[in-house]
Amino acid sequence: MKKGRLKQILLITDGCSNQGEDPSAIAALAREQGVAVNVIGVVSEDQTMDGGIQEVEDIALAGGGISQIVHIQQLSQTVQMVTRQAMTQTIQGVINQELQQILGDSQSMDDLSPEKRGPVMDVVDELSETVNLEVCILVDTSASMEKKLPTVHEALLDLSISFNSRMGSNQFCLYAFPGKHKPTDQLLSWTPQIDSISHAFSKLASRGITPTGPALKGALKSFDKRLRRDLATYGEAAIEDATD
Amino acid sequence: MAKQLSKTQPIRFMPGSIIVGKWHQKHYQIIRPLGYGARGTVFLAYGEHGRVALKFGFDNAGVISEVNVLNKFSKVQGESLGPSLYDVDDWVTKQKVYAFYAMEYIHGLPLLECIRVRGFEWMPIFVLQLLKDLGRLHEAGWVFGDLKPDNLVVTSSPLQIRWLDVGGTTQIGRSIKEYTEFFDRGYWGFGIRKAEPSYDLFAVAMIFVNAADGCRIEKGQDSPKAKLIRYIQSHQKLAPYADVIVQALHGEFSTAEQMRKVLLEKIDETPSRVQRISKDRVAKRKSKRKVEWKGALLLVSVVLLVYTLYVALFIM
């Protein structure tokens, strides 16, 4: 397999959506377009998100990604872990497809003996180190998130450190929702480095509504702009042959 | 991460449970859990090699990744650096298939506990030992990655520091997969998370800092780097080694051997001080024991007195 590119949306939120389309449906749509949707639900010490947890898990499940509920203090490490795990999961998915084509039936990695699994996993690790990564980060900035935003900011800078330590290249973009006039506003267009978002974050006014579905849709469109530049796509999988 | 609220619960076994591998049919009897980590759970068990450590990961891919590392690692080992790998297999339950591996059980005292018992004067010596092993690992093209006290034990006779969990070991030039914030240079703003010898040497410096008080200082909001360095320079136990520690934090050593050499020189410069501290400590311990003994004697005599009074007043 050639060096490819891997696409993810990372949604950071603390509650239920209350406006617009069903976020899980949009996540399923993203998955169809080769974009994995990961969701991190953030709670603070004095707060629970009973209803929100189910939604967080549903969105990630529909979006072929990973979900995690964490306390705000643990956000930095979680963001890094979730993004990395989702990357491995997508690559494994592709490898499993290939294995099925070669070995037939419903053979997947787990059906191989541990001895044979080793070399396959080596390839997965190699790919997750070298694959080019595109992450569209979507941050919930509704009223209840206001106090958590400095920590979110720190976690995103930390994510940038982690991913720029990889051998593959990275592109990030940043959206916040709800937007001023639209469901979501772009704070940062595609860039290899997240370091210029402090001013963007300070401008945010937190608003009451949480249009998670429409916001996801907006984030998904951000890949379109890049997609047009790509000529080849790798089947239905999330990895495409890089043309640049 | 202790406080995660996710659905992925760590696997649990009752002591005495028997685990049989799907592929190799080897039997293991669980004795007790040894530790719950960010990437899996380790149990002490009886196997055909006697006592072994069994590691179950949260995701099977992670387990295989670690096994790959251990396999390559064993080719590096002259004297064993980390635990030896015995077996890799799957444990099939009704709900799920868990990949696991069996490795050598290294019996020893956790590093920080050992320092608490033996005194801080042992710390530079353990660091020298650690640096020697790291040097060999780096030369073979690997970086330890998630280096922290929890991954280090001290085995006895002679006292020797050993590595417990080498799952985070990464090829030089790749990115660090697994880290613990306090010991991570990216977290403190001292550099990126690329696997290179200086990444491990930063962690060694932070282990030194951690061992001085047995606790981890807070990062805080403003200028954490300057705060950390001030803390090291003003700390009574760390001050003699402050230069080496700070140099390691800044990534000024490109090999473990360089750091080891400078540390060795520092230790040679400050022998009398170390000795004095140790004598003070022993004296303090003795006097403390004496005080405790006196206290017990006093208590006994008071009880006797009260009892005599009681007998005298009410019974007679």
C-alpha cells in the first residue's frame, strides 16, 4: 500500500445537540465519504452528561470513529490518544479488507495466529507513523463550554506537538459551533501547525443552542475543498493515494 | 488514566481463575492483579515457567504492537534489559477475544518505595544504572518512551534497577506513542515527542525530581519551565545535581553515556555531603525510635496507675 492520507473529524462537546439534523446521520454520511468521526465528551467535576454520553457514543459509532468521555483535566492526553487510536482503527480496517481479498471469507486480523498477526501489525504501525493526516477539529462553544475553552485550546496545541513529531505530514483545520450567523464558523483554515488559535478562541461568544448535526455537516465540507485537488481515491476506504 | 469514564472497563479476574490460550493451549492460573495501566492490565499468574506476568491490553492491536517490540527487544538483550517474552495468545470469552502475552515476572520494590526506605543517596546510583541500560537500548536504535517510576523496580542482591513494562519502546526517529505527562518533555514545553535519546534523558531527569519528594510538582499556568528549574536549583536534595538535571531537561546530552559521565563527576564532587546527610538520617531514625519507646512506657504506667486507683477506690 502506498503512503496515503487519512481523514478525521474530531468533535469536542459537552452535551446534547438541540437543533438541526441528527448528528449520527451526518456522521454516517461522513463515513461514507471516507472521513472518520471521533467524539470526545468533556465533563467538569461538578457536572454530569447523562443524556449526552449516549449521543457521543452514537455519533462515533455511526462515524466509524472512537468516542471517549473525560474530565476536562484529562483532555490533552485523551485528544492525542483518540486521534491516534482512530488512525490505527482506520488503517486496520483497510488492512482487514485487503486480507479478506487475499485470504477470502471473513478472515480478519484477529483470525490469524499471534505469530502471523505480528508482521501485519508492523505494517499498521508503520503506516500510522507515515500516513498523511487531515484532522478537522470541531469545538462546541455553547454557553456551558465557556470555562473549558482555555483547556481545549491547550489540548489542541498539545495535539499539534504530538502529531508534528510523526514522520507523516499533518493538516489541521478548526471550526467552532454555533457560529455567528451559520451553524458553524471556521476559525482556522487548513494548516500544518496549530499555534495561531489563541486569538480566534478569545473572540468566541458562547451561545445557547447546540446545532451539532449542521455543524458536523459544515466540518465535512471542509474536506471538499481539499478533495478537489485529489485525483485518485482508494476505494471506499478512508485512505486515498496521495497525489501531492 | 484513572478517571476515564469510558465503557472500556479493564478486564478483571478472580484469583485462582484459569486462563487457557486459544492457540498454544498453555494454562495460567491468576494470582493477583499487578497493575492497571493506560493501555492494559497486568496480572501475576502461575504458568509453566513458574510465576509470570500476564498482560491484557484494552485493544488487541496494541497488544500485538507491544509483542513486536518485545520480540525485537530480545534480539538486543545481552544481559536482559527488560522482561523476557514467553508466550502470546488469545483468551476467548463469550463476549470478546482478548489478546494477551506472558512475560518474565520481575520481583522487586517499586523505585520510589525503595528510595523512601533506603534514602535518597541511592538515587544517583540507580540513575547511573538506568543510564547505562538506556545507552545500550539507544545504541540498538530504540527509545524507551514512557519512562517513569511506575515502570521501574529495584531487584535485590545486588540492588539493581530493572524495567518492568517496555510496551512504549519506539524506534528512533518515530513519534512517541505513549507517555505520562509529568515525564514528557512535550507537556513541559521542552521539545517535541520524537523518539530520540534526549527524549528518554528528559524523563530520567524528571524521575530524579519525582524521587526527591516522592510527589509531582504542579505545572501551573505561567512559565512552567522557569518554575521547574527554580524548584530543582533550590531543592536541598536536588541542588548538588541541578546542573546535570537542567542540562538533561534542555536536551543538551545527545547520548546517555554523556549524561552518565557528567553525573558521575558530580557524585565524585559531593561525597562528604551525601555521607553527612545519611548519618543525620540514621541518627534521626534512631532518636525517633527512642521517643516512640518512651511514649509506650509512659502510657503503660498511666494505665497501671488508673487501674490501681480504680481497685483502691471501688473494690477495696
